[in-house]
Amino acid sequence: MSEIKFEKAMTRLEGIVEELERGDLNIDKSLEIFEEGIKMSRVCSKKLNEAEAKIEKLTKGKKGELITELFPLDDNDDK
């Protein structure tokens, strides 16, 4: 099975929340999609943690300290 993309997992999670909030599902179906929601939540959390780790790695200086860098402004940004 291929890995689920963040956007797809987030969209499905939003759909699950909407389904559960409606409250018209039986208990078995509610539990089933709640479990799926937990899985989608974990996928999203994992992807965000991976992105954060990558950003930290990319912004560390030679001595391992985090460096804050401002993105350069486009010439069109101030118009």
C-alpha cells in the first residue's frame, strides 16, 4: 500500500469530523470512522513532524545552532 499524502489525509479527516458531527450514524459506523480518523490524524502529525525536522536541519548553522533567516522581499512585495 502506498503512503497517504498529507493533503489527502487532512481532507479525509475533515470529512470524518463532519460525518461524526452530524450524529446520524449508528454506533458501529461511528466507531469505524472514528478509528479511521485517528489513523488520518497520526498520518498528518507524522508528516508535520517530518517537515519541522527537515526545516530545522536546513536552518542549522555550522555549530548546530538554529539560524533565523528572513526571506528576501521581492521587488513587487512593497507595491
